[in-house]
Amino acid sequence: EALRIATRGGAEVLGRNDVGQIAPGKRADIAVWDVSGIESAGSWDPAALLLAGPTKVRDLFVEGRPVVSEGQMVTVDLPKVIERQNRLAQGLIG
């Protein structure tokens, strides 16, 4: 309830209907990292782990729309991007 009051309630007070909740069309960004793997074991500083560790984003929403879901990009044709990157890299090598 406190989170709702701080987010949606704050947006309502400011007369902003484009913010205040995580939903399509709203200006809300959220990221979720998976820190359950072996690469995260033993870390005692969550900020350092996220900033300098080998963590991978599990879920990412930008303006309420999913960009990464379960660790997979949903807005990009990743095989196509990889193929293009490989082709460009070959061009650099000659």
C-alpha cells in the first residue's frame, strides 16, 4: 500500500497520468537481475555485484514495455544482430 501511495498517489497529486505505475504506455522502467548463479555466490555487496559483477538482466521493462524477458531480448532479432555483427567484424579484418 505504501508503494502504491508513493507512486500512483504521487502521480495523481501531480496530475500526471503517464507515470506512477508499471504498465504499457506509462513512463516506467524496471530491471530485475538474476543473482542466484554461481558467479554471484559469496558477494556481500549487492551494489558492487550489479555494477561490477557478471550479472545478467533477467527482465527489463522500458516505459512499461518488455525489452528483456527471462534473459532473452524480445524487441530485437538477436540472431540477425549477431549475423550482422559477425559480417561487420569480418569486414574489419579484411
